[in-house]
Amino acid sequence: MRVFHRFSTAHDDLIHDVSYDFYGKRLATCSSDQKIKVWDLNDNQRWELSAEWKAHSGSVWKLAWAHPEYGQVIASCSFDRTVCIWEESQKKWVLKAHLVDSRDSVTDIKFSPKSFGLRLATCSSDGYIRIYEAMDIMNLSQWTIVRRV
């Protein structure tokens, strides 16, 4: 395996996940420092930090980018038992939804293929998989559980 470019993320604790956007031009990282960082690939093929924020009150385990048809949207899950939906608006990442249905750490998340609409699957240490759907793709503040397994 060839290393194209190594860079310091400057996270203050363990990094748990890194996720490319659909086009491979952006990266998001998350860590036990409770932060998410978004990186953009510049014209020199170097990663530049474009945003950083405290996302949760516990370690952030995983990140997922929604299909770009829905805008610049990231979901994050955490030891704090929550899932957060973030949307970039005017170069800032805004919390659009805070999903608090799990009784234990939420350990993984994945957006569905775009043909299913804007859906998000989560799994947690309480033993459940929850599938959420955005009620209105123009307003990401309202999500409903369509299935719990």
C-alpha cells in the first residue's frame, strides 16, 4: 500500500473513524475528544481543515455522509447514546437533529442508498438496530423510526 499523504489531525484523543464524502473531496474524522473535524482536499492535493466542533458529550464512534443530493449532511453517533444530524450551512456545521432513542452507546451508523430516500440505520449496545427516515428532506430536524429490529 502506498501512502499518498500523511497529515496530523490534531485530535486530542483516539480517532475512531474517518469517512470520505461521495466525491472523495472531503474527509470527516471523529474522536474520543468528542469532536468532528472536516477536511477539504485543496488544489495541491493536501487536506486542509475546514471545520471543527464539539459534537457530543462522549466519544464519537462513527460518521456517515448522506448522498450529496441531500446537501452536505453528516450523521454522527456516540458513547453518549445519541445520533446527531449535521448540515453545512454558510460554511458552518449546524445541528439539525438530535436522536435520543437508544438506551446505550450508539456504535455505528449508515445512510441508505439514495433510491430508498433519506434513511439512516443505527446500531447500539442496547441490542437494537433502528432505521430512521427524514420526514422532509428540506427540513432535517424531524426524523421518525420506521423500523426497530
